[in-house]
Amino acid sequence: MARQVAFLAILIFVSAAHSAPTCPVVTKKLAPCLLFVKGSSKDPSPACCSGAKELSNNVQTSKDKQAVCMCLKKTLSTIGDYQPSKLSLIPKKCGLKLVLPPIDKKTDCSKFALGY
């Protein structure tokens, strides 16, 4: 019985240890990418790449990917004009294996999967 309780406690701990990044975390990590996404900068800044890398390391499941999509969709709707295609260039220009499609107000995040 004690082993079963210990095993259950470990399962609960492991499942609780990972959760999707919160929207404030996503926003904070990708805020340095704003000039690039708005077209004011030719390349993403080192801070942008660093934030994108940290974020990609914490996005593991489809639900995580959808949460990031919904957050970006919500956040980007508040910044005015931007270039959705630039968003998808961030991983490539930062040397990440992450696939990030353009996200705009029409993006269906339920079908979203940041591929690797």
C-alpha cells in the first residue's frame, strides 16, 4: 500500500511539474521581438532569440502549443499593424528547430502545432 501511495505521489508531482507557459510569460519572452515583427528591424535581436529559445524549451505538448498560439493571437491584436510572416521567421533566423506559423486574428489555434 505504501508503494502505491508513493507511486501515486510521484505521478502527481511529475504531471504538476509541467504546465503550459502562461500568457504573461509568453509575452515577456517574446516582447523583444516586437520591432522585428512590426517590420522596424531586419533581424530579431539577441534578446528576441533568447526569449524564443527559452519559450521553445518549455513548449512540449499540443496544449502548450495551442496556449502559446492563443496568447500570441490575443497579444498581437493589441499592438497595431504587424507582419504575421515575420513571426514565422523568428525561429529560422534564431537557429531554432521550432516551426512558428504566421498568427493573425483569423488563426485557428485549435489546429495549431508548433512543429519540431
